[in-house]
Amino acid sequence: MRRHTISILLENEAGALSRVAGLFSARGYNIESLTVAPTEDPSMSRMTLVTSGSDNIIEQITKQLNKLVDVIKLIDLTEGQHIERELMLIKVKAASNNQREEVKRLVDIFRGRIIDVADNNYTIELTGTCDKIDAFIKALEEPLIIEVVRTGISGIGRGNKSLQA
Amino acid sequence: MNMANTEIETITGAEIVIRCLAAEGVEFVFGYPGGSVLHIYDALFKQTDVQHILVRHEQGATHSADGYARATGKPGVVLVTSGPGATNAVTGIATAYMDSIPMVVITGQVPTSLIGNDAFQEVDAVGVTRPCVKHNFLVKDVKDLARTLKEAFFVATTGRPGPVLVDIPKDITAHTTVFDYPQTVDMRSYKPVTMGHMGQIRKASELILSAKRPMIYTGGGAILGNAAEAVTEFTRLLGYPITLTLMGLGAYPATDPQYVGMLGMHGTYEANMAMHECDVLIAIGARFDDRVTGDLAKFCPYAKIVHIDIDPSSISKNVQVDIPIVGNVNSVLHELLGLIRESNRQPDKEALTSWWAQIDAWRSKECLRYDRNSPLIKPQFVIESLYKATQGDAFITSDVGQHQMWAAQYYKFDKPRRWINSGGLGTMGFGLPSAIGVQLAHPEATVACVTGEASIQMCIQELSTCMQYDLPIKVVNLNNRYMGMVRQWQEMFYDKRYSHSYMDALPDFVKLAESYGHVGMRIENRDDVEEALKEAFAMKNRLVFLDFVTDQTENVYPMVATGKGHHEMFLGPDRELA
Ligand SMILES: Cc1ncc(C[n+]2csc(CCOP(=O)(O)OP(=O)(O)O)c2C)c(N)n1
């Protein structure tokens, strides 16, 4: 079992996302996260999908994805050097001075930003690898956390490698 | 083009649909009308290029189109209305999908402005069918209609074929535009592979020639890929034994001595044993289905495996293979044939001689033997008699159950596209409507539907369609008053608790056939079987429903039970364990 980050170029069609999602549920593959948005070419979407499974399962997943008529191209980023980033928006309690100080210190250490301030809470923006975001959440005392919103991972190959139609 | 001509002809979406079908050379559309396809039906009314076949249930339409496709290799075409028309078609679409049958299904949809409003007869046809189509489309603009239909035919018929659904809202069929049917298709996201990788093919030819105990295992892909001739040439050139899957029957002549019978759950002893003992397995257009492999842990334990298939996702899905070749089966086999002929290596004669001696020893068990002295009508005997009565040259469609397995075991198919059955989905109700498609495609051919009294009742209404279009199909009903295959499993694995597998309150099939205007015959005596068949096939222009009252207790053997390996077959209660 290994975690794989698969990057997919697909037609920007109404049904395309549900074809991918449907494939995963129909064949019992798991999805840890999935992000999708249009690219510089509005007729195409780029999807980053994080899944896990044995080598055989991952091979089947990539083959089955390739078989979907709406899928233009895909790459298993995990097979090469690549960069992964995730964005998190997190609302935490910041009622007392003490709490405010502690949260600010952590945000600095993790290079996040406080993007909204209310009477009793801060909203923080943090980007990074999945691990970094996990670590930030862990570093906060659990009772402080009000709400967590994560985008899921977006990935891209390093260097000259790129996924194009 | 004459730029001065300002009157460029525009036509309605409905007319475009018909013109596209005509441009694709579609002979028959199997369909059933309803509100959202009324414009299309009106356009159908005004033309003569495409013949519409009115079925009695949309499931019948999809199975008929499917039978037509299997018998001809051309895509089957279906036209149904929105909502219940579309949902009724789903079983037939899923059946075609599981067996990779090219089909284009046109469904009407509620007008664009009503989509999502729970409108009358609205169902999300694209959503409902997504898991059981190769691809589907919702047309949102009449300008996209012709291109979409072109793409639908292209996707359905290329690569690994399959059903494609095109959902057309009613307003689109009323809108007008210029008709311009594209000559070619260019889809950046769909580029099926055809040629196999030469390096892999070379490696495969070396492995194939090094075999001591080779086995050729061929499936439906060889039929779909029109590769029966190449399979035959390849097998004869090498002198190797060949087995066929349920879907592959006819890809190699069953009467040829190199054929060792079907393999798998109800395969022959010799085919399954040869699978288990072989050292090189050559899989051609087959997908290692669970009914074929038995327990995967015990599958072909000594074999190096070559696998030729057009679908990369079929390769190493269930069984890890040593030399995968992705490509069109026919072209890969021709490349292989070339390499083998040029090679200075020959198949190992000595090894082959002892391998064939071993296979002949397995054959001598006569695993398909049955009690020929029984006073009852044995279903196997009916199939053997059917084979004789048709000189082995009929198109045989089948439903699902014991009768299907007996037809596969005892009718010796020498040609491809003659054996038409629902192997993947196992759809009861397939037999009769698929025979309609076959008979329409081949009006002069002998077409018989082998069925059971349970299966036939699932699409019996199509007897009416057969009457309307004068289709002289012969229905061979093996009437054992049981859902025999279910009863067999209950006998073997549920201590004979026959829970709801009986067939009570059966209709009088003779009268039923007659009430539809056909000929009905009931055969209760084993000595009448051959004569009845002869008589029925002599009625060239009539549909004859032959109701054979068969032995209720007969089971299908050999059997590889779930969880067993090929070498652990059960040959029958009065036989020793294999
Ligand atoms: C639509 C559908 N429902 C249920 C089944 C499960 N099933 C498989 S074989 C069978 C019995 C078929 O009985 P019959 O048509 O009389 O054939 P026999 O096995 O007796 O030859 C059933 C119910 C099926 N294959 N298809």
C-alpha cells in the first residue's frame, strides 16, 4: 500500500468529474483527496487525485482512468520528482491574550497568515505539503480548533516535466 | 461552394438524427416511441433509408440491436423515449457493455428548459447509464448533434467496442441547423491503440516456440476483432491445443481435433486440465474472467503467460502476465504468424507428441457423456439433435441458465458470430430479442433460440414483434419446470433447499405461441425429439415454439465450483472426483 498522487488532464465537460468519481466508487478504489479546476485552456480541467493501493491496484487505477473517454492524459506524479501543495483555511479560538499570542507564534513558525480577525477567533491561511498542514493542526491544541477547510493536494512535476495535451 | 446561394438548407435536429443514421449505413433502428422522441419518429415516418423495428419492450430493443451487432459486427442502433423508455433499456445496455458489443442508443430527453425540474418522464439517462456504457453524451445544442452522433459511432465501434448513449432533449430535435456530417473524427481524449508493440510480439514468438506444453486460450475478443481466421491459422501452424471461452465459441472450429472444448466453470475436463498443466499459455482476446479462471491462487501454476488484448486495463487485472501485448488481436496475430514462419525454430515436435498423448488421455474420460438410455428427454440430447437438424450451421442465441451451458457444450460451432449469448452480465431474457436482430441481419439463415421456461418469460412479449416482421425463429425451450441453474446450486451447495427456484403456474406454451400467430409444439417423449425438430425446421417461414419437457433433475457437468482450481473438477455424481 502506497500513497499516489495522480495528475489528470480532462475535458472540461459537465459529466467528466462524475465519471472519475463514479469509477472510483464502482471499482472500490479509495480517494483521499481530489481537486479539480479549469486550466489556461478553458476546454480542459486539471485534476489532482490522491489515492492509495498496492502496485497492482494503482496500475489498474491509471489504466481505468486512461480508458475514460473524457480523460486526455494523466501522470502518476509519485513516480518522479514533483511538488505538492495544499491550502488550508482554519478558524481557531483566539479569545484571551494568551491564546492570541500562542496562535500567532505558531502561524509564524509555519509561515501561515492570519487573514481574518474576529472578537473571539482568527482565521488562518496556510499552504504546504499535506504533512506540514497535518503538523500545524497537531501543533494546535484541539479545543482551539473551530473549523478546518482543506483543498486537497494540487501537484505538478519538477523541472522540465509537464503534463500537456 | 456557391457563395451567392443564400438559401443554405437547414433541417431539424430530428432529421439530422435520421440523416446521420443513414450516413452511417444503419439498416435497422430498434425502438419504441414516446413523447420526447416524437419529432424523431416523425422524421422516421418521412423517409425510407432506415428501417425501424418496433419492439414490445425497450429491453427487447437493446437485445435485438445487440444480437444484430453480434451477428454482423456492425453497431446495433436503438431509439427510445426519455424516462421509462431509457430505464427499460438499461438492462440491454449493461448486457452489451459487459460483452463489449458496439451499440448506439439514442434516448429522448425532456426539453432543455425542463432538465432538472423533475419534469414528466425525466430521468438523468446519462447519469443512470454512466457505469454501463463505454461513453455517453447529452446534446445541448443542435449544432453539436451531427458531430456527437459521429463520435458516438466512432467510440462504439473502435478500440474495445461498447455501447454509447446519446441523450437528446426534445427541443434540440425541433431546432434547425445546417446538416454537415463530419467525415472523420478527431477526439484528443480518445485514441485507441491498434498495432501491438513489435518488441513484445518478438518476445512472445520466442516464448511460444519454446513451449513444451502449450495452450491457446481464446475469448470473445477474437470474435469482436474478426480474428477467427487468424486464430485458426495460428493454431494450425503451431499444432497446439486450443480452448475457447463461452464468448469465444466459433473463433476456432469446434469440430477440429486441435480444439479441446470450452474451459472454465463448465468447461471440459481436457481443457481445464490442459490449462492447469500447461507451461506456456497464449491468451488471445480473453479477460481472465472469474468463471473462466476458477480460484486465482490455483490458476495455471506452471505457465508463463502471453496476453494479447486491445484493452490495456484487461491486462494483469486478475492474473499477472509475463508478456502483455496491447493491440488489435487480428493484427498482432498476423505479426506473430510472420515471425513464427520466418523463425528457424520449430515447435518442439517431441514435446508436443507427449503433450497430445496426455490430452488424449484426459479426453478419454468423455466428460460430456450423459445417460443416453434415460426414458426422459435429456436436455443434452435435444441440443445434439438441434445440431444435427441444422447441420451445425445455424445461428444459436441463448438465454441464461443450464440450457445455455448445454448449448455451449453440445452445439459445435465452427464459425464465429454463430453463438450469441449474454456471457458477461448473464441476462435472462436475452435469447428471443437477440434472435430478432440476428434473423433480420440474416433473413435466409437458420436462427434458433435455446431457452428455458423461466428465461423465455422475461421477454416473451417479443413473440409479437416476430409475428409483425415475419421472423421464422425456432424457439427451443428446454422446459424443466425449474430455474435449473439455481436449482442445481441449491442441490449442490444448499442441501437441496429449493428456495423459490421452481416454476409454477406455467403457461401452455403451445397455446401461447399460437395466440401470437405462431406454431407451437410440445414434445414429451424422447423418441419424438428428432422428428419434431425436423418438422419445425422444415417450416421455413414460420416461427415455431418447441416446448421440450425435459428431465427435471439433470445438472450441468463438469463443474469447477467456486474456490476450486481447474484440476479440481466435479464430473458428476456417478463419476469419481477428477
Ligand atoms: C435477469 C436475471 N435474473 C436472475 C438471474 C439468475 N439466474 C441465473 S440462471 C437462472 C434460472 C434460469 O432458468 P431457466 O431459464 O428455466 O433455465 P434453466 O437453468 O432451467 O435451463 C436464474 C434465475 C439471471 N441470470 N438473470
